[in-house]
Amino acid sequence: QTAFFIGIFAFLWVERPMTAKTKPNFTLLLKALLLSSYGKLLLIPAVIWEHDYTPLCLRLIKVFVLTSNFQAIRVTLNINRKLSFLAILSGLLMESTMVYFFQRMEWDVGSDCAIYKPQDF
């Protein structure tokens, strides 16, 4: 979530001064993005009541949250759809990059890091 928000804010910070004279209220945008991300709470019942359609449910929840974030950016900053869509894409790119980085560094559970070894348990 943090990497996603950093990607969005970095894009808007670089792009926004080029198109507008007023300074955007990033605190209000952060509140709007956090509020629009509450759809992720739907993941809890999807994981608890695991069934054959769980991957589909997870993807639909992701689309729902991204659509909510798209609208939150658009309404809060009063920008057009293209810039809002590009902000969401930059957030997804940053999030995917961080996931790839952590997987590449093998920092997930079950790795052979010096701190965690399976035989310690």
C-alpha cells in the first residue's frame, strides 16, 4: 500500500506543477485514498470463505479498489481522467516494482536469510 501511494504521489508531485498554478492538497488526497481503499476489507471474507472463485474475487476486489482510488484522485484534485488514470498506473508500477524487488531479494517467508532459518523452529 505504501509503495502504491508513493507511486501516485510521486507522479502527481512531478506532473501537477506543470499543469496548474495552485498547489495541490496532498493531505486531503491521502485521506481520500485511504478512505477509498476500504474495499480491501472485502479480502477478509474472501479468504475466510475460501472456494473455487477466490482468485476471481480477489481480482474483482482489486478492480473495485483501483476504481475507487481513481475517482478519489479525480474528485479531490479536480483533474481529468487521463491524469488520474496515469497516477493509478504509476502507483501500480511502483507497487509491482517493490514486489519484484522483495521477491528477488528473497525476503518472503521461508527464505534462507540469516535471521530466519526453517530448522530453528
